[in-house]
Amino acid sequence: MLGRRNVLIIVFFGMALSGLIYLKLIQCSYNHQITEQDFKQVMICSQQITEQAIINCSQQITEQAIIKPKWKQTSFGLRSSPGLLYNQPSALVGRTDVSSVTPWSAPIIWEGTFESTLIDSFYKQQNLTIATTVFALGKYMRFVKDFLESAEQHYFVGFRVHYYLFTDQPESVPEVKIGENRSLTVLKVQSLNRWQDISMSRMEKLEKLIENELVNEADYIFCLDVDTKFYGRWGAESLGRLVGVIHPWLFDAPRDRLTYERRPESKAYIPAGEGDYYYAGATFGGSLEDVHHLTKTCREQLNIDAANSIEAVWQEESHLNKYFLLNKPSKLLSPEYMWRGVNEKAAQIKIVRFSNVPKNYAEVRPNP
């Protein structure tokens, strides 16, 4: 209504202006001050001025009418507290068995590459809220209790955390003691018959959650699988604009063994000879704005594939890898942050922070 009123006002004044110009020109023509050609030219110009004013106003009103998310403003300065004691950093000594930086200069977070006391002090000053999402449909409800209880022991301890649990069985959510400044919201979703459909539907639900619930409420978001458990610290060292985790089974694999989508018909297609790392779909995160763009893009690409009757080899994980190829993460988490089992060994893994839990996939998934 306000937009229409503004347009009518502009139209009214435009007509009035044209009328005044017209009367003035008539008067001047009687006094032989302008020619008939001049008269016509001035009238054309006045009409163009009026039309342009209306166009400019309508464009401004249209732009104002489009509601854009207003992301919560966060100070990202790394300001150290006076008197804080921690080990002296070295420019010469560090991890020599793994890479701690990508070719585009993004850090890769491994044990031994950060000082927890120092980095927590930076971010605790900012009074952050970390939104954390998990999906528990069907028999996956059995993993919720261990996930939440272990998260309360190890995940962003001392920070504000808001868990969002998507489930088709809200009445079956187990009681778990949630600490101070931490909360749990249960969101009911429809049950699906294929685990692939459950997997692919996550991107749309995450996109809408950020738009409808999290704008101006949280600073960062992590999207995690529920059939997992925390075994060690997961803290502020993981925060970044756009964060991916290197897949635990493929962190030491050559490029030709990375299981990207190789069919050109899919929007997730990555040609042979391209690709950086293979990222796990079980863990990704970052700022609300960046994760919103990620989920929106992947949802759109999934829809295009569906319309063309093609399903990427690893569903949303394939589309996530395509997104990260074109939109480089600002921080990578090592496989410590998504390991393949607490009892699985690898020389590079000094600590298991977060890991899959043993399960019979054929028993817990709704379809093979």
C-alpha cells in the first residue's frame, strides 16, 4: 500500500509539473520568446523527466520491498586478553607429518596446530551463539542420546550452543541434561522411505531454518550427522566463514581415487583431473550467510538433477564437494573432526574428536 501511494504522489506531481511547464510555454510563445520547434522540444524533455522520475521512484520502492536477511553482526577481531599465559608459538617447529595449509592459504586444523587457551579467549569475548543441526529420522533416533550427552562434554564447552533436532518422532526424543546457556529445539519433519531422500532433503531444511529462525539469533552454524559421538575437544579453532571437513577414508587418497560425481549430466559433476580434497557431508559449517548460500545452491542443483532424472552418486555430499570446489572453504578441519571409528588407527590422527559410531547400515536405514 505504501509503495502504491508513493507512485501516485510522484505521478501527481509529474502531471502538475508538466502542466506548469505547458502554461509557461504558452505564455512565452505569445511573447514570441520561443519558436514552435523549441516548444515541442521542451515538452518532450519535460515528459522524459517526469517518466524518469516515476521510474526511479518505482525502482527504489521495489528494492525496499524486497526483504533481505540481516545477518547478525559479529566482531571477528582476534583480541587477546591481558595477562593470558600460553605456550610460545614457533615459526620453525610444528606438524611435519601433515599439511596444515591449503594451496589457497586456508588453515587445516590438526592437533598441534593451535593453542586452545588462546583461541578460545578470542571468541569468548564475542558472546557467540553456535547453532548446531542434526537429523534423526526412523531408527536413527537411537543415536540422539549419545550425540547430545557427548556434545555437552566436548563440543564448544563454555559457549552458547543451540541444538536443532529434526525428527519424525518428536515424542521419542530422550531426556538429556543440557548445560547453562545451551538449549535444544525439536523440529518435526516428515518421514521418508529412502535414506537417499532423507539425505538430499537436508539442504532445503537447513536453508529454511537459517532464513526463518537463525537470522539475528546465531553467529555460526554447524551441520552434523547424528550417528556420531564426540570423544575430544571441539572448540573455537573450528570457527570460520566457510568450513569443511576432510573425509576420513580419503584424506590420503590421490585425486583419481576421490569419489566425485563423474557423470556430466549431473550438476555435481567434477571432471577427471580436477578437485582439491574430498569433503565429508557429515560435517560442514561456517557463518550463517555463507552456509545459507551453500545450502541454497546445493538445493537448487539437487532439484535440477531431479528434474533431469539423475541422482548424484553420493547425493548431497556430491553436490557439497562441487560447491567447495568452486567456493573454497576458508578453513578445513582434519579427519580428527569426522573420524571413521574411535578404534580405527592412523598415524596422523593424534586425537579423535568426533567420530562415526559402529552400526549395521542395513538394519538402521529404511532401504538398501
